[in-house]
Amino acid sequence: MSFVLHPADIRRGEVAALVADLRAGRDVADFRFDLLVPPGLRRLSVTHWTPVQVALRAAELLAPCAKTKVLDIGSGCGKFCLIAALSSGGRFTGVEQRPHLAATAKRVAGELGAARASFVSGDMADLDWTLFDAFYLFNPFYENLMRSIRIDETVPSTGENFARCVSTVQAKLGGARVGTRVAMYHGFGGDMPPGYEQVTREALGTAFLELWVKTQDHQG
Ligand SMILES: C[S@@+](CC[C@H](N)C(=O)[O-])C[C@H]1O[C@@H](n2cnc3c(N)ncnc32)[C@H](O)[C@@H]1O
């Protein structure tokens, strides 16, 4: 009798090992997550998707308890939300302007069994941010300014759109309640609105991971 391992069985085994490592909070090589997405999205990982070690630490900073609801602004193929949901107790929602990326994120969530990660397709400006306790941003609007790093041409990318997105984030975070936590990797292209204090700034990967907490309501 001989055993033949089917590629689907190998993939199931690798996915199970990845989930076990993430649930245990272990840092894993980025390619192990990136293999879950189509090759065309894999090659974008180094520039556009949060490194695993950054996602693990950001989740730790953002979701100190199981009730915390976190919004990833511009969630791409879901890498941050999926790793964070598997490694911490919080609930993670991603909002993504490109429907094909949101669809990939939903498919991978199903494959990983990441029940506390969900994804919404649309513009972050149209979402009600008051439903969330915490926010994550990985420089989501920068491709508007730099043509060479554009993900694809399915959405308009312009300097005007960059300015609109940055001021939307500032207005939404400005209106958030005291206690709101915001983690940023590579920033978001603007300054934090008044009322926030930087709690930590840690060198990780290719940049700094920052945590800000809203400590007071600012009367404009
Ligand atoms: C640098 S990627 C980060 C992806 C993900 N947060 C991660 O860290 O793995 C930024 C993503 O933001 C999305 N994005 C940019 N502007 C957006 C907007 N106005 N509304 C929703 N998504 C947006 C882009 O399509 C892209 O997928």
C-alpha cells in the first residue's frame, strides 16, 4: 500500500499549523500567510500588507479585552484583521474600497476559521466609526501620491483623493469618544487630531508602530 498526499491535504495541514501558531501568539514568517492569497496579491505583500510581527503587536495594543471592536481602515486582503482576530480576543472589521480584496479577505477568513474577523466592501468615509472602540491604519492612502506603488487601476488615485481621505480620518477620529485607541504603522498621511496622546512608539519591521489614545474631548 502506498500513500499519496493530495495538494489539498498539504494545504489543510499548513493552514492548521499556521492557525495554531497564530493562536499561540507565535510570530510566523510572512510567506506562510501570503501563500493563502492569489499570487497577484502575494507580490504586493512586502509593500501593502502588514507584516505578521506588526499585526501581532498592534492587536495586543488595540484589543486589551474581548469586547473591543477594532476597525482596520483600508483592510486590503485582510492580513491585519485575520492575524489579529486569531491571536487576540477582540473583534476586527476591515473596510476596503476594492471589492476583489474584500472578497479575498472573506474567503481566507473562512479557510482560517477566523470567526472574529469580518470585512465590508466600500469607502471608509461611508462607515459609521462610532460603532468601534479602536482603529488601525497602515498608511492606507499613500498610493494616491505614488503611482509606482499603486495596487491596481480599479479605483481612482489622485492627490485630491489623498487629501479627502486624510481629512476624513482626522474628522472621524476627532469625533470619537474618550478612550478610543488608534494604532498606526507608517502613519496615515496626516497629524492626529487634538485630544489624542501618543502612548507608545516602537521600532518594528521597516517603521514605527504607534499607539495613540484619546484622553480628552477637544472643543474646536
Ligand atoms: C497599505 S494597504 C493596508 C492593508 C491592510 N490594512 C493590512 O495592513 O494588511 C491599504 C489599503 O487601503 C485601501 N484603501 C485606500 N483608501 C481607501 C478608502 N478610502 N476606503 C477604503 N479602503 C481604502 C486600499 O485599497 C488598500 O487595500
